[in-house]
Amino acid sequence: MEDRELEDLAVVAPALLQALEALGFVARYLNPPDLPQVMQAVEGRDADLRASLGRLASWPESLAQLRGPLQTAGAEALAAFDEFGEAGDLRAIFRALRHPPRAQEALYPLAAVLPPVSRFFLEPAMRADAGLQARFAQAPPRADTGVMHVDNAPGSRGGFSMYVPETYTPDVAWPLVVALHGGSGNGRAFLWSWLRDARSHGAILVAPTAVGGTWALAGADLDTPNLNRIVDGVRGQWNIDPARLLLTGLSDGGTFSYVTGLEPHSPFTHLAPIAASFHPMIAQMADPGRIAGLPIHLAHGELDWMFPIDVARQAYEALSAAGAAVTYREIADLSHTYPRELNPEILDWLRATPRPAPG
């Protein structure tokens, strides 16, 4: 790179990463009564990116592999801000938030060559860990690591996306996190709710997409056999710790983690439903041998407008009474959104509470 391109990069990259952080703030703190304040908090956070992104247009074709991801990620980030400005209701804001995962997917390949991007894709508390950064910088390329998509093109159903840390070695058994998206979502986007934490703490991450429009909460259950097939395939290719197979999910995904995770022959050793619905019969109908001592990390926001906090309190009481080992977290400032800051706690809990694989 010439000096001019280096100067451009020094301007564009920080502006892009700051814009993505602002979009993450919206996704985390989006609560209908607080919508004006949330939008005001990120007002203008796109200005530096808008002013600088055009600097990439004159880069030579020899830098296309660097320029292209930056341009795509920048365009997706700006599209989200543009749609915020045109949004008239909460649903429109949620539609705008489809862009940040696309921006992160475009940007992630540059983590291997740009240290600021690599740090962005780490848990914030670990971004100053020089040793961790060095391990990623020194990791040799492998065909079986990084971000992968299996039958999970945009708009498709029943496939999955996954992330295997570039530091993976097959001589170590790795925890597996299977993360289920919310209603009308997809695994390709939900992957980014967990990637930086799986990358920071050393876990293999799988984000499936439901077979139907959402998870099988009514009617024929096509999702449980599909999840089992996916998990079997992952366990056949990577070294997975048999005592640490976590099923987690948001909203409908959290509810389905109860439905399938409490099945007698479920492969999962741990469950972590977030912002999930619950009915006491779920616990009452669960196989006693399955639920006894089962580690469940239950988290819910006190501001949840879709499934009020009393739903989670009822779940805690019913699951505990049925014999599950429940860790319960109420989050005071959380609405019906995903609390990414909770992921490190869940991974620490997963490591601290090993449980033999079912069966």
C-alpha cells in the first residue's frame, strides 16, 4: 500500500467500526418507550463514515480484496442509518437492523490482516489482550476454521452457519454453542450475536436456521431432527467436548430450546433460553431423568414487552421445582432484545458446570 492508501485506511476503518458499535447500541437498548432517546444517542454517529468511505473509490485494483469488504460493510452500515431516518415505527427499526450482521459478515475476513478489525471481533473486555491477538495473528490458515455457511444462503431455511476459531486444534475438546435465532430471523444473521465471544473464549459456534418460518412451537416438529443432524455432523468433523454442548436461543429460539432441549434424547448438556416464553407444562411434561440436575441458564429483561418478566420468574420456579440446576438472571435495562454482554458469563458457566452427554 502507498502512503495515501494507508492514510485512507486510518480514516475509514475507525469510522466504520465506530458506526458498527453505534448500531450494536441500538440493537441492545431498543425499547419502544425509549426509542426517541436511543435514536438520539446514535444521531450523527454515521457522519465520519459517510465523509470518508468515498476515499476508497480511487484505490487500485490490486487492493480490491481489502477495498471490497470495507466498501460493502460501510454501505450496509449506512443503509441501516438511512432506514433509521425513514423509520416510522419499531418494526421499521428492526428491519434496519438486518444490515449490521451483513456488514459484519463482509468485514470479518479482514480480521486476519487488520488488527483493529481483529480487536473489534473480540469481547470488549479482551480487546487489550495482546497474547490473544497474537494467537490469532499467528494461527496458520485451515480449511476447517473461520466462518462457514452450509445450505444457509439468504432466504433459505433449514441450513446453518458456523464459526470455528482460527486457533482451533483437534487435540483439544472444544465447547459447542448452538444458538437459535428469534421468530422470523435466520442463523446467518444471528451468528454475529455470538461470534466475538466464541472467538474470544474458544468455543465452536453453530447458528441454524429454522426449517419453517420460525421454530416448531406448534404442529409437526421438523426442527429437532434437523438440529440433531447438524450437531452429529459437527461432532463428526471437529473435536467437541461431550460435557459442554450448549443450546441457547432468543425469543422463539429460547422457547424452542426448552421444547427440544428437554426431550429425553436431546444431545445438549446445557440450556440457556433468553427472552423466552414458557408454560409450566413444559417442566411438568419433561422426563424426570432428563431434567434432574440439568444446568439451565435463564435470562430475561425486566423491560420485556413481548414476554413480561413474570413469565421468566414462573419458569425459574417451575424448572427449579422439577429438579433442574437453574441459574437465573433478570436484567434491569433489557427489553426484548439480545444481551450480548451476557455471553461471556454464559460461557464461563458452561465451562464451570460440566455435565455428561445424555445417553
